[in-house]
Amino acid sequence: MENNTTQQRRTYPVVSRREIEALVAEGRAIIIVDQHVLKVDGWLKYHPGGDKAIMHMVGKDATDEVNGLHSSEAVAMMAKYRIGRIEGRWRNFRPPIQGGRFRPRLEAGTKEVEGEDESGRLVVDLATPSSSDLSSRSPSPLFDTNDGGLRSREKHLVSSSVSVTSASSTEGPFEEKSSLDGMVHLDILTRKEIKLDLERYPALDQATQGAIVEKYRQLHERIKAEGLYDCDYSAYAIECTRYGIFFALMVIFLRWGWYLPSAVFLGIFWHQLVFSAHDAGHMGITHNFQIDTVIGIIIADFCGGLSIGWWKRNHNVHHIVTNSPEHDPDIEHMPFFAISHRFLSNLRSTYYERVMYYDAAAKFFISLQHYLYYVILMFGRFNLYRLSWEYVIKGQGPRKGVAAWHRYLEMVGQVFFWIWFGYGIMYKSIEGNWNRFMFLMVSHAVTAPLHVQITLSHFAMSTADLGVDESFPQKMLRTTMDVDCPTWLDFFHGGLQFQAIHHLYPRIPRHNLRKTQRLVQEFCDDVGIPYALYGFVDGNKEVIGRLADVARQAAILKKCQSVIIDGSDGQHHHHHHHHH
């Protein structure tokens, strides 16, 4: 076997960095996995984990993401997409979906100037008119170059702030000026956030990040050796018993006409089910893609009315670009919540492919978001239905290949769910419309702790973009917190309170996450990354604090804009009228 792979390795030609850049410029989906160059255009339509997840890895070394989220069979299958190999350590480009720019090939006969900067990348000067649209679609208004290097970042910070301020003080109506002033304020906040992260976390140079990746991969081997990837089926036997008890209690109380306790137990049933669906979606049960997905569909669609396919597409992106305001759907909850000041500037979501407007509704909700947090989360499940239906009806999942048939099974599941829940329980088993309404609301509100828990792990963590040189493990630990709770409460959180560990190694079955914690803590100490661990109450305080912060920034922004429009600030007033 070993001999065979070395044979294969010899047959792949070395592909130059410039050639890869040109291929991406032509619209090819190129990723680097394990020193090999993969061209995966053909796979985008088939990918069970959705097209978006792959698009975030274009031009990057995806080795850790690929190994973290795939079975070994899937990784082996990828070999057939190889078109070449690379030598040395790969330096990431910024993917096109995140606003990266790639130079196309030049026609024959033109001499190409290599190395515009030390790494042969194009440096975009933010002051040029062509980049006036940067802030609307780039991953960060600060460095929309392909370069994560700090030197050039500093240079761009200067040029961007200079170009913004000088342009605004000489022309343009008040309206435009006010939004620019607001933007400058938000820009300063973004910079501050990045600076804080750069001080708290290991440096982004290749040597440091390379060492972190090495140790992360060694830890993966250790975890595997200790058998922590093996699923303990007895744990699922206990889970299923628990589901059965909750469902039975719901039915018994329903028969007795005790609607309130019945609704509560239905909510608890749903709340608990999701944890196993989550495992199935990550292939954490049998580690077989088809079997686990079918288990996931039965749990999510048939029993819970939610689409596992929607969840996968959404969740895989979340695992790759965690806490990125433009790219991570798990933190894109406009107009209800903004967990970063960057949402106050009409960001465009690359996931939903639309602008998340900071409009009147958003201004209202966000100014009160720290008070409304728990209230809004009580309605979270209704939004999940909407997203699930949109996914299944529009066929946003793979239309071809091994996962294409899942869509039809999900349709059956959705119909089945609304027959037993909508018709069987809500219509046939409950007397009176008021009782029906109350039953619906209570059963759905009871699942709120789940939404609290999912948001808890990320809402209070960093949303800064540190560029493309940051390693996968560092980014996960910087954007995710673990919630500390006593062992006997693990079932309530479903084991997902170990969210940081789960993000580092998504395929570890959640029953084993607590056992893995000590290893991850050692790893963090070793590489100098702070491990964020909060108690449940403290975690909640952190999140509410973050929501209040952004609400405060929204108020400052509002003031910023009204001051200029009213011209009530003498100094400003004078400054902007000198050209009339």
C-alpha cells in the first residue's frame, strides 16, 4: 500500500502557485488537501455538505477542515479529483466568495511581471476607484487583499482611512458624509477588535501557525488511539429510552386533557431529539454517511419537522467560517440580533446571498436586543421550519449523486410530521382554538434552551477576521466557548456544551466530549491559545453583555449620523461647509 501511494505521488505534476491563481481566476474550484491540488468543480453539485462549504476553501489549504468533517472513506474518494501537487507549505489565498481577487492568465507574448509583493500576490490599493465596492462584499473592510501579512495590513489601514476621510471632506451631500462618518466609526471598532485578538492569540506567522497545526494533528491521533471517536451505542440506548418516556408522557397528558404538561413534554422531546440529529448529521453515530443521514432524517424531519439537509448545508459553513459576520449563517439573525457592530453597515450575507439591511425593524430590535434575547429565542423553532421548507422546496441541497434522493425522503418526512403533529395532535386531540394556540406556543417555547445553548457558545466570542493565515484550530478556539456544567446535567445540554472541543473535532460522538476535554485543555496550554470556559450563568452574562455592547454602538452610530445631518455640531458644521 505504502509503495503504491508513493508511486501515485510521483505521477502528479507539481503545480505552481501562479498557475493555481490563474485557474481560480478562471472560475475553477481549487483546494489544497494534504499537499495535493484538487479541482472539485464537478463535485460542487454532488457535495452532501452543500456547495457553500467548499467555496469557502477555494485557494486554501483545506486539509484540517476536510479531515475534521469527513469520514476516511470520503477523504479517500477525493483522490480522484487530484490534478497535481504542491511543494512546501501552502500560503492561503482569500477565496473568491470572501472577496479575494485572482489575476487571470496573460495572453501569450505578454511578459508577466512576477511578484508584485514578496509573495507574488496582487496588492490592491484601497484608494483606487475600482475598489469602491469593497466594503459591501469583502470579508473585512480593512484588508481586501489576498494578503494576511500584517505589514501590508498596516499599510492598507492607513490608505483606507486616509482615502475615506479625505474624499469625504471635500465633496458629497450631507447624507453621504453622515454614512461615511458612521462607517469610519465602525471601521475603527473593527480595527480595535482585530488588534485585541492579535494581542491575545498566537502570532499569525507561518512558523507559529504551522506548529499549532502539527500539534493539533498529533492530538487527533491521540484521541483516535484512546478510542474517543468510537461511538458508545449504549449511550444511545439510554437516549432512546429517554425520548420514549417524554413522548409517552406527552400522549398520556394529552389523553387526560392536561394540555399544558403535555405541551411541555412535547417541547422537551423535541429539545432532546436534536442532539442525536446533530450527531447523525456529523456522521458521529455509525460513521456511515447514508445510514447516519437516514437516521438524521427520521429524527429531524419525521419526528421534529426540521430538515437535516438544510441543517447540514448551514452547519458545515458554520464549522468553517465560524462567527464571520458575512459568512456564518449561525450568527446572521438580522433584524433581531446583531452580535457585531459590523452588522450595522448593511452587510451582504454570502450564505443567504442577500444584503442584511440595517433597516427600521433592525434598529428597533437591536436597540433592545439584550432585553429581548430570551423572548425572541422562544420563537426560534418557527424560523427553523421556514428555513427547512425553503431548503427542501427550492432543492438547495445536492441535485445529483449519492445524496440527491434525501430530498424526497425529507419531503415525505415533512408531510408525515404535519400529519401527526398538525392534524393528529393539534386538530384532532385538542378541544378549542385557544387551547390549540397555547399548546403550539408552549411546546415550541420549551425548546428555547436549545437556542440559548447554540447561541451561547458563539455570541460572546470574537467575530474579527484575522485574515487567511490563521490556522483552523486557532480560529475555532478564538470563536467558540465551552460551557462548564456538572456531569449530571450533561443530558440537558446534550453534551454540546463542549462546543469548542466539538468545533476542533466535529466527528467525536458527543458522549465522549467530556473525556476529550482534558486533552484539549493540555493542547491549549501547550500552544498558548486561551481556552474559553464559562459557567452557564456566566456564559449567559457574557452574551447579554455582548448584545448590550452592540446595542450601545447602534445608539452611538445613530447619534453620529444625526449630528451631521442637523449640523448641530458647530465644528463639524464649519468643517464641511468651507467649500460652499
